[in-house]
Amino acid sequence: EVQLVESGGVVVQPGGSLRLSCAASGFTFDDYTMHWVRQAPGKGLEWVSLISWDGGSTYYTDSVKGRFTISRDNSKNSLYLQMNSLRTEDTALYYCAKAIGGYSSSFDYWGQGTLVTVSS
Amino acid sequence: EIVMTQSPATLSVSPGERATLSCRASQSVSSNLAWYQQNPGQAPRLLIYGASTRATGIPARFSGSGSGTEFTLTISSLQSEDFAVYYCQQYNNWPLGYTFGQGTKLEIK
């Protein structure tokens, strides 16, 4: 059974930093592109970032470029999101999601999310 | 950026009836379109990918159609568990973005 379990979400002050983790199991982790998607309270879904199967390629939505860094450790079946210079508008539930295949594919498994609250 | 527009924002349908949800892309996304279902407090669940292929374990009452800029999700006979929020998503414009529609809330009439 595929499982994605996020962790690391907390309350942080504007300008602060945070690292989210996603532990994957039930599939061959290093075969797949992985994504982070977020959902602000009461709002829709927003794609944040992706990382290729080997970590060699990463992409970001414009609003987080230069502040967030996605990474993975295939030896630990884990995905990460380093979040710096956090803003109030980054407050959201952050999901990790597995791609069906490569870049041009939908997301077939999602974790339950970890809540990041940016507030003073 | 490709903008995805879903209509209607809210759809009220009785159990057992058919529901039709629409999604429009601001430019062609070919068939690189997915539909997700999200129940309150839960993660999104993939229903349809490639505009018309049901994901693993998705009941046959869910069907998708369309290509280019116009897409439809049809639920043929609504069950109680189908009342949720539905999102469309394009993944044609990778890696510049995987934009989602704003969602359609399907509620019990």
C-alpha cells in the first residue's frame, strides 16, 4: 500500500524558516517524480514544487522561487521542502504527492498534509 | 500561465441523479487534464487522468471527456459519498506549472 506521511508543520513567525518532510512507502520511491502542493485555509489547491526521480531537476511556482528548496533522499525514501523567508501568505496545508510518471503526469497518491501557519 | 476555470462554483443535485461539472483551460492542454475529488478534512483523490482514464479503483459512474480547452466530469448516478469538492488540473505546461481550477462544490439538493 502506498503511503505518504508529511511532518514538520508548525506555527512560525514571518521571516522564519521551516523544513517539511514526507516519508514514502509502498512503492519504489526513486522511480518517481514527487511534488509539493499546498492549500490555504478554505481555499483551492496550488502546486508548489517538483523534483525529478534522481533529484537532478527541480521546479517551483513563481511565488516561492528563491525562498523554498525541494530535495529528496532516495536512500531514506524521503522528500523535503526547506522553506525560508516565510510570509503570511505561505500559511497552508502542505501535501506531498506522487506523480503517476514523469513531469507530464497527474498525481496519483497524496499524503494527509502538514499545516504551516505563518503568524506573528 | 494557463488558467483553469471550473463551472459552476456550486452544483446542487439529488442522490441518484447525474452531475456534470465543467472545466475550461485558457489555452490548449491537449488531453493532459486530471480530475480530483476532495472530501472535507481529507487529501485530494485522483479520479481521472488523461482527460478520460479512470484512476485505479474509481467506480465506473465517474467519466471524463474533452480535449484542448473544454473538459467535463460526469457522475452518472450520485451516491452519498460523491458530495465533495472537485478540482480539475492541467499538467500540459510542465514544468512551468500544474494549475488547478478553483473547484466545484457538489452538494446535496
